[in-house]
Amino acid sequence: MRKKIVAGNWKMNLDYQQGISLFSEIVNMANDEVIGEQGIVICAPFIHLHGLAQLAGSRSRVAVGGQNIYFQETGAYTGEISASQLKSTGATYVILGHSERRAYFHEDDNQLSRKVDAALKHGLIPIFCIGETQDERESDRYFDVIRTQLEEGIFHLADGDFGDVVLAYEPVWAIGTGLTATPEQAQEVHAFIRNEVANHYNQNVANSTTILYGGSCNPKNAPELFAQPDIDGGLIGGASLKSRDFIDIAKVFNR
Ligand code: PEP
């Protein structure tokens, strides 16, 4: 059985105090209400990470992650954060290749592949995002786009390292727009991704790869999306800023 995960992406929201307060609510609700093996992760701005990790401690079932790293180890890169620095906060996950980073900060597959290497080297689990724009979907190029993102961003990894990665399919046209991929559209792409993993590695690796769906996921649409055979959870933006909604999404996997 591959791991199910519900991960929140707070993006550039919440000041420090607001972040601590929302995270406390999430931890309490998760401890009281989430019954199952599903992983729960909050990917927060850098300023929150140490405080959240301290709050989570070793007893909470909520893990903490960042939203980006730089691939260099250390040095004169003003404003950047390295993988080892992120790890030292207590974070265990990092989102890499989010479409907002690709679009606004011009992160390309080559840079992302180096970020993936840096994350793994320091024991961080990358949540590696891939997905097509509206234009690429409408012109039926989405399979090619996703194949290229996989091949250039992450398929350089050896089998053993690839086993430590989580993938997230996030159609760009569904992020923050209220437009969700239908369960059939999402399942079609998730099955395609799993098949690409099987072709590049092997079927065992493909069967154990966690592939999350992201794009306007909420407590209403999550049950049908997560019921698809190749969807192993969600990367949740807007709804992760509301503790009730986020926990209700995580509870879809309650046993
Ligand atoms: C995201 O930013 O990863 C995301 C899925 O956002 P939203 O849920 O708000 O569409």
C-alpha cells in the first residue's frame, strides 16, 4: 500500500502569530479527528517553520515542510535558503517546482533537478509539482508537457532515491481558480504519470509512488477525487488556510 498524504501549501500567507495559531488548531484537530495512516503536512513560509516544528514536537502527526530551497550548499546567495538550513528548522518536506515558482521566478527543469538533489542529500522529502497550463491542455499537449517535466526534473534519480519522492499533479488552470479537474481528468493524468514512472523505473516503483492531486481541492470534491485509483491524496492551497476544511480533507482517508 502506498502512502496517502494530504499536504497544505500556505503560500505567502499569514504572519508569524497567525501561522502559529492556525497550526495549533490543525494539530489539535488532527490529533482528535484523524484516524488512519495518512500523512498530514503543512508547507509554510520559511519564517514559520521552526516555530511550527517546535509546536508539532515528536508526538504530533502533522509534519512541516518548506515551499522552496536553493540548490547551493552555502555562500553568497542573498535571500536564498539551502536544503540543510531548511532541514535544521525541523522541516521534513519541501515543495519543489510549484507552478507559481516556475511562472513568477522562472524556475526551469534543470534548476529543479538540482533542487531535488539538494533536498534528498539533506533528508528532505520533495513534493515535486508538475502540470500543464490551460493553453497546453486546450491544445492537447498536456501529456508531452508532463512527460518533459518528469524526464528533465526528476527522472535523473536512481530508483532508490526516486522512492523518497512524492509527486503532485497540479493543472495550472485549476490552481486558485475554483476550477477543479474532474475526477476523470485527474485520474487520466495520474494513471499516465504512474505509467511513465513504470516505463522509466519499473512497475514496483510506480506502484509505490505517492501522486497527489492539487488544484482547488476542497472538502466537497476531495472524496470523489481521492477515490480514484491513482490519486493518493492532495496538495491543498486555499483550503489549507482554514483548519476545518483542511482537516475535513485529511479525514477523507479516515479508516
Ligand atoms: C496549490 O497552490 O498548490 C494549490 C493547489 O492551490 P489551490 O488549492 O488554492 O488551488
